[in-house]
Amino acid sequence: MTTLEKVSANKCFEGELTKYKFKSAALGGLSANFNLFLPPNASPSTKVPVLIYLAGLTCTEDNGAQKGSFLGPASSQGIALLFPDTSPRGAGIEGEDVDWDFGTGAGFYLNATHPKYASHYNMYTHITLELPQVIEAAGNIPIDWNRQSIFGHSMGGHGALTMYLSTQKQYRSASAFAPVSNPVNCPWGQKAFTGYLQGGIAEAKAIYDATELISKSKDPVHILVDFGTADTFYKQGQLLPENFLKAARDSNYDEFQVRVRSQDGYDHSYFFISTFASDHIHFHANFLKA
Amino acid sequence: MTTLEKVSANKCFEGELTKYKFKSAALGGLSANFNLFLPPNASPSTKVPVLIYLAGLTCTEDNGAQKGSFLGPASSQGIALLFPDTSPRGAGIEGEDVDWDFGTGAGFYLNATHPKYASHYNMYTHITLELPQVIEAAGNIPIDWNRQSIFGHSMGGHGALTMYLSTQKQYRSASAFAPVSNPVNCPWGQKAFTGYLQGGIAEAKAIYDATELISKSKDPVHILVDFGTADTFYKQGQLLPENFLKAARDSNYDEFQVRVRSQDGYDHSYFFISTFASDHIHFHANFLKA
């Protein structure tokens, strides 16, 4: 029986943000943290929908909670927010702390198949399966897991889009700020996939690339993407949102199904995210509260 | 001629947050940073009012800008936000980096008179005099310095209240989150005043204690204070907002002049601040835009 340990709690916008830790089976028995915001209307008799936020490279479960400006609008809308970490911590694998864009803080939201990483680097299972199970099993956290949506930033935008498109309707909607949208074709993605996956890029194409996934998708989707034109990583070709947009249109999704907004002058920072935070909460509320 | 050097700029809520540095005369020639948010309506022909935010112990010019949730409401209201640092950096004084509540990150918004600190620890002059002069002298930053207000958190709440009450109508209004309200009677204040001031507590009473100042004040004032009942430092007696409130009422200020709100269950964190951030911006807008 997995036990959730409460690390801290802060009242915020009349709700409560709580940090938990637990021993994660998906991450090979390592201790994993997450933050959970419950809006004030959540109660044993009122389960609330949940929106999962996946952070970007170098981040933890704290960045979105502290800097995202999500808690105010989520409180107003009556939506819980779940903030997982971005990678396992302390696996002790040689070299995992050398680079900021691979290893610790850079789990890339996949399940590793390379023998060196396969025991610990399983953020895909951690987020899609383990966290809902563990939180539900705690018995006293009033979330309605039939109403989940997912969003994220940069590497976390990649995670949100690919989890949304690769799971069978587990999430009602997905959105992303400056997502790594076509990682098989960018340096960050290529480095991650060749490092974490035994089958490398070819293995990634089938499940971990949002552009590849949308090009094969036929189901109804609800996707919102924002990126900034002054984003250094966009300009470097790490994000490639146009590739995702083109693949979506080629799959006959219109702008009410897949909306990609170019935001003039905005960069990759949480200042960009906070500017459009309430838009994203309201987008997901359409589906979480439908 | 002091030159402002632009360190970084981020578009945010249609305005821009810019970090500057310059060689500060008030701080003994050390390099000083500040962040400045200009709302989208600011332009060479439209100078905007400015609200100065003073952060708490251990903080820098970044904490309020990144975690305060102030930029959205300030953008909507057309108010600039100025975020100074909390102390000089790198003065090289023996022992200044030993404690978190004294020295670096803990300038206490005063002008030191103890010979050991007097050359550098002059945050009072830095904020009330130097920053307006240096920003005005830059010539291209459209702020109307006849419309200033000030607010802050914890040690910065102390700074905001004392600068408001000790200057001659330099600021139109003051507000504070969990301010150190009567520092001559709390451990943080006593440590700071006996360390920085040759005259110690007695010297501090005349100018650096909000409760002492309000008890002698006869002018009209516009003050808002919020504190949380779950605030550890409140419970430890570091904040003493009741002393400030009592002194204000004894000076015949009513709740439309000095309002002190006890917020049930909130703590000392930026989660507390962000919850009431828009209240404080709207409070100051009443006077800055009058």
C-alpha cells in the first residue's frame, strides 16, 4: 500500500495547495513529489475535475504552482490542478546530472526502454497511471478522475500533447505553452529519444511525437497551443509548432479542434505563460465542466 | 551620469518587464538591480503612475515580479510596478552573509549609521530618492513620479509603511502583506536596528517603526494591511499587526483610513500574497488614478 506523505500545505485563493511525496513504483521505488491544488468547492461530497500541468526542462513540481498564475482561475472555475515533477530524482545513473536537457529534470514524459534508464525514467506511466491511482487510493482527496485534462510548457507541452493523443480518451482536452511539437525533428527530442529509447527515433515516432500522432489521428480532439514569436527556442527550431499545425490541418482538424496561436513578442518564460494562464484554464473548463 | 544597463526584458500581459542594473551611489558604488514593469498604455506621451513593491527577507528584485501575481492587474489598471532589491550585494563586510535575517538580503529599508554598514546599507535613500532620480534621468521611461504609491511583504511591508509615513507625502497610499509592523518590539527588528544603527532601538523609534510613526501621525492616510492567521512569523510575534492597528485607532484613524484585515488560514508565503494581489493593486489604483 502506497502512502502519501504530506510535505507542506498553503492556503491559496480560498483553496489549498498541498505538496505530497510517495515511493513511486513507476520510478523504480524513488521518492516522488507532486503538488495538488484543490479549489474551495472540493469536498467529500463534491468531487472536482482535474487539470494536470507538465513543466519544462530543469523544472520541478513547483514552477507551475508558483509562477504559472493558474491557481486563481482554477479556484474560480472549481478545477483541481495536479503538478507532477519532470523526472525521477536521485536514480544514481551515471551521467544523469551532467546536462540540463537530459536526465534529471528532463524525463521527457516517456517510458525509457534503454536498459540504463528503463528502471527509473518512466514519467509516462507515472503521470497517466500511477498518480491517479495513488491519489485515488488515498481515499480522502475528492477528485473525479473521469474528468481529466492535461496541459504543459515546452517539454511539458510535448508531454501533454502526446499523452492526450496516445491514451484512449483519458483526457478531455489538451493545451500547451510553447510545446516541443515535433521532437523527432529537433535537437532536444533527438537527444532524449536516442538516449532513453533502445529503438531511438523510430521508436519515438510511434508514441512520443505530437506531430506524428496528430497526423494519424481521426478522433475528435480539443487542443489549444500558444507560442511566442520572441521565443529563443522557437527561433532555434526546438518547438516547430507549424509542423504540428500543418499535420493537424492535413488530418482535417479545423481551428475549433486544433487551435495554434502565435503570440507576438512573447518569449519562453513564465511571464509568457502567466499572461495566457487564464485562457488555458477557461479552455479546459469548457470540457471538464461539460 | 548614472547609466542604466538593460539586463533582460520579458513581454508580459501586453506590457514589458525589464531588469536593469546600475552603479548605485546610495549603496556605496555597488551594482544594484531592479525590475520595472510598464503597462501597455505607457508611452512617451502617456506617463503612468508607479507602485513600488518591497520584498521580504532573503528576497531579491525577482520574487515579487515572478510570484506576486501583480503584473496582470497592474497591466489592466495602467500602473507601472517597480521592484527594487532588498539589500546591497557584495559590500564585502565581514559577517554580512552569515545570517538570513541580517546583512545580504535583509537591508531592512533603512539608512545604516553604524560605521560598519553606513557606506553601503542605505536602502531607504536608494528607494525613496535614488531610484526615482536614476529612472527619471534615463529620459525614456514614461513614469509620472508625482503619482507614486508603495507596498511590500514582511520586511518589505515594514519598509513600505515606514517610507510612506516618514516621507512628506511622497507616496499616495501604502499597503502591506504580513508586515513587520512594530519592529522595535520584535526579534527581527531588534537585531536589525542594533546591528545597522549606531543609536540602536532608540534611533529606530523615530523613523523606522510603523507603529511608532502612526501613533504620531495626524495627516490623512490611506493604508491597507493583510495578514494570515496561519502565518508562522505572525504567531511567533515578528509581525505584531495588532499593535499597528491599535496605534492607528488611538490616533483616530478609522477603517477607511487604516484597514487591517486578518485572513483566516493564510500563511506567510507568496501563495497568500498572490491571493490578495489584485485587491492591493485596486486599492492603490484608487489613489494613483484619482
